[in-house]
Amino acid sequence: MNIKEAAKLSGLPAKTIRYYEDIGLVKPLRDNNGYRAFRETDTHKLTFLGRARALGFTIEDCRNLLALWEDRSRASADVRAIAQDHLNEIESKIADLQDMQRTLSELVESCAGDDRPDCPILQKLGQEA
């Protein structure tokens, strides 16, 4: 199948598919005319990659997960370790965002937001650490 069909089946844009090919995540065959010829296994890989990327896995994580997915002798502990590391990163980012939200909420709450020039938000932002 051509790239348009692979894109439709996998739910990925053709540009993303070309990128994944460029970095070696998928390796479609080539017809005599040089056009990409995607197999069913390629579209399964593309779907897998799309789902992994939607969960925020890095390209390198995707490369490792794809290798594990293709390795029938894999240990599920290896897969879990990658997923756990990513989950830890997400939880850390959430905690950082919650801290930012609390701080910004306090700053917004401290500002009257009227016509006066004094602004506690600017004062706090301008303080030395």
C-alpha cells in the first residue's frame, strides 16, 4: 500500500510517516518506481508508534519499546521499566505545574487589578531569589 493508505490506516500524517522512515523506525519496501510500499506490519508499527507518542514517550523510548514489541523473548520488566520512568517524569511535571499554579494563583489573588500603578505581581517577580 502507498503512504496515503498507510496514513489512513495508522492515523498518522504522511509527513510523520516519512520522518519515522528517515530516523529508521519503519522501513517500508520500495516499488520498482521508487514509491514506498507499506506492508501490514508497517501499519501496525505506525499505529503502535502513534499511540506511544500520544502518551508522550520520546522517540528513543519509542525505538526501545518497538524493539521490545518485536522481540518475542523480551522480559516484560524491560517494558515496565521504560513505562515507569516515563510515568515518573509525568508525575514530576505535574507536581511542577501544580507548584506553578499555586504560586501564580497567590500572585493573582494579591493584585487588586485596579487603576493604581502598584502591582504585587510585578513586585514579587522583581524580587531577588
